[in-house]
Amino acid sequence: MAFELKQSDLEALLQGGCFFGSGGGGTLTSARHLAQNFVPGPYYPEQRIRVVTVEEATEGEAVMVAYLGAPVAINQVTYPEGPVRAVEQIKAHLEKNGRKLAYIVPPESGALGFTVACLVAAHFGLAVIDADGAGRAVPSLPMLTFAAAGINPRPTMLVSQDGLQVELDVTPRGNENGSTGHQQDVAAIIEQMLRPIVSVQEFKQFGGLAMWIMGPSELAQALPIRGTLSRALQLGRLLRQGELDNASALVRCLQEKFGLAARVVFGPGRIVSIKEETAGGFDVGKVSIDTDGAQCTVVYQNESLLAWDSSKGLPIGMAPDSLAYFADGAGQQVFTNGDLLQADGTLNPQLKGRPLSVIGIAAAAPLREPGGLILDSFMAQVAQLGYLGPYLPLAEEGSAQ
């Protein structure tokens, strides 16, 4: 059912999105910078955002909108200029063909992904669809359900925060009209083309992305993972109300309220080191968390993709399942990888002296389909991080432990 968001709802939305982003999906810092500037005026005609279900999105076409690049590089952005200008190009493209843009689709679950989608929709007076392409955040485009569903990625618009525009019109192999077939291959090609672009000086490691235009008849296939924005909003409200004061309470909430397979895969412990570098539009690093008997290492490429326990021979968690951080006690409880450190490279003071747990959440079914293109994409990414074995699903007894 459709509902409206106000400025006062955005903090809950971005906190819930942060948790479901598997350590990525944009930092809380970047999402908050954008949310605090959501006030009525020339940029935002109204201080409200309409959210609709997939089934209700029948009045025009939809497009996926996001920031592409290194999350930490986006931290100081005050208005979503890149995504807004990318959508302007999509609107113009549709209008030339007598079509109308009516909806914005979040790319993934994440603090920034949800916030950007909502604010771009507010800027244009459009609605946001309560669904996304993964139910978690992902490091690359082929891992999204839009690619797996064969949605036409033409045209793809990438715009820098300062207005430098790049348009890609990549045609699938063996398909003259580009409407079906090989779309995930095309998504991989587009990813390979866009990452070097956001790395050039003019883009400063990030840009606004608009792609995958979808008509009402395509949305059901493109968005099988639904209710993710409202789920993040509900969890964020519980966090803000202080109702989840430890990791066990959070896991019970995920299981009972949202029907998710979830558990604490490590902790509580304390962070002993974080190693990070930014390159190619990614924040890449390792987070080490100690308990009395073992050490957990979370490996990330924007998003957390792999977790090892020094006392075990197999990974204790791996993509596409999510790996989220949760800090017990008072204060901020959820963090992305980009929020663990301050700009000067020191540990976020919110984490000092507080127990931190790693929570595993089983991925939505479309992401872990055996032999599926999405799972294959995740496994290729995990292989680059040093794990060459099979996928170990979190939800299966005796696996990923």
C-alpha cells in the first residue's frame, strides 16, 4: 500500500538501510548530509516522498537511480546533483518517444541507495517503488535483479557531481534491438566501462547513475525482492526507539518480524584493526574483530563479502548472504565499512569500548539460485578476494560456520 515519507522519517530509513546494506550501500555520513538538506525550496518543491508498491506502479515508466563509486568519496555531498542530472537525461529520452517517467527505483538496500532514490523522486515530484535489485547492497551491476531479468540497459547515463555527462548505448550480442538476451553480459561490460570513468579526476571517484528503464509490464520480473524500503524504515524506527539493545534481540527481530534467516556469526568482540584503500571507484579493505578465543576478518569491496574466523577452516559468512555490523548498548548501533573510520583514519569514537557483532542474514532467493547468473557473479567477486570454494549458504545447517 502506498505511503508518504517526511524529512523526519529519513533518519530511520537510512539507519535501517545501513544495516541491510551488508557493510556497504553508501555511508551513514553521506546519507545524512543529503537528508539534512531535504527542506522545501527551489530544489525540493515539497517535503514529502510518495512510496508505492510494485503492483501500484502503473502510471508510467520507472528507472533505477544510484551513486556509483567509492562510498567514502561521497560523504560531503549536500544535493544529489549527479543522479538528478542523470534522470533529467532519462526523462528527455522518454519524452522524445512520447513516454513518461513516473517512478524511481532504488538500486539496492543501503543508507545512500534509499536516500538518493527518495530525494531524486522528491526533486522531480515522482514516486519511489518499495523494492530494490538485491535486498542488500552489491559491489557490481551484474549482481542486481534488473540484469538477471534481461531489462534493457540502453541508455545508461553517468553524470559527475559537477555535471560532466557520459552516455553509454551498449547493444547485447546477437540481438539487434537490444530488448532481450545477454543483458547480464551487457551489465558486466557497462560496469567495466564505468569504473575507469568514475576514477578520473573530473569524477572524483563517484558519479550519478540512471539506467534500466522499466515499463509497468517489466517491473514484476525486474523486482522480485519487494518491501525492502518499508522493511528498512521499520527496523530503523526500532533502532531509534532503543528497542534493540543487543545482537540477540536484533536477530530475534529479524527472524520474527521480518521472517529472515539470521544469526550472529561472530562476536561480540572489539575492532583491533582496519585496513582500507580507495581505487577504481571502490573502497577495499579488511576489518579485524577480536574475542578472547579467536579473530574475525571481514573482507570488503565497498560491501562486506567474506568473513573468516581464525579458529575455523571455512568462511563463517559469504556473499550473497549479508554481513552486517551491530554494536550493543547506547549510541549509534549500525555502521557501514565506510563509517568505521573517521576522515583522519582513526576509529569512529562511537565504537570505542563497545561490543561489536557480525550478523549474517541469508540472501533473498533470487540471489542464491544454484547456477544462476547473480550467484555466479557473487562467486566470481568472492574468488578475487581469495576464496575459491563453493558457495556456503548461511541458511543451511552446518554450513558457513
